[in-house]
Amino acid sequence: MEPELPHPGRILLEDEELIEEEELWTDDTDADRSGWSCVSTDPFPCPAAACTFVADFMTAAHLVLVWEERDDPNLLRHAQRAKEVGRNPHVTEYQSSFGPSASYYAWEAAGRPVHGIRAR
């Protein structure tokens, strides 16, 4: 049997590796992020139905989003968006007492999940 030849508009994968999004996402939550920046806001509820989580920071999947650089363009863009919707944002240094965190770029790489994290 001859190998299948590629066709225009198709991708031929030699080895397919599936990575669970939850593993990719939660692997990043225990890192030490002392000195990183986050955006504090006025409290706002999770928009998911029946979820009682209330955030005091820019979050994704109930994790505080953090940036390594205080002047990161994506941090500033998200802070501006929070200002536009009346959440009174302030860039501040992340502290572990704020709750579990995730790097903004790890969040993007994980496909930008928006609700909930695995129970610890």
C-alpha cells in the first residue's frame, strides 16, 4: 500500500498528539510570579449562568491574569477595555494572596478558556 499523498487544502499529520486543554492550562497556575503585574478592578461577577465567582482582578477561567512586564501592550489594552466598561482598573504588582494566577500568554496558548478551573 502506498502512502497517501497530500492534497491541496489538506494537512497530513504523521503523528497526532492530543493534549488535554485542562492540563495545559493548569500546569501554569503554580508558578512563582512575584514582581509580575496584574490589573485590579472593581468587583464584577462571572458572567456564566449560576456561577457565584466574583473577580477583583482581570481574570480568565477564575485565574488572575498576569504579565511579566508592567508596560506590556496586552496588559495596557485589557486595562483600557476595563476602563471603557467602568471597572476602574489599576495596574498593580501581583501577590499570591490575590489567588491563583496564569500568564496572559499561557492563557492565549491554551485557547483562551473563559470559565472555571479544576478544583484543587
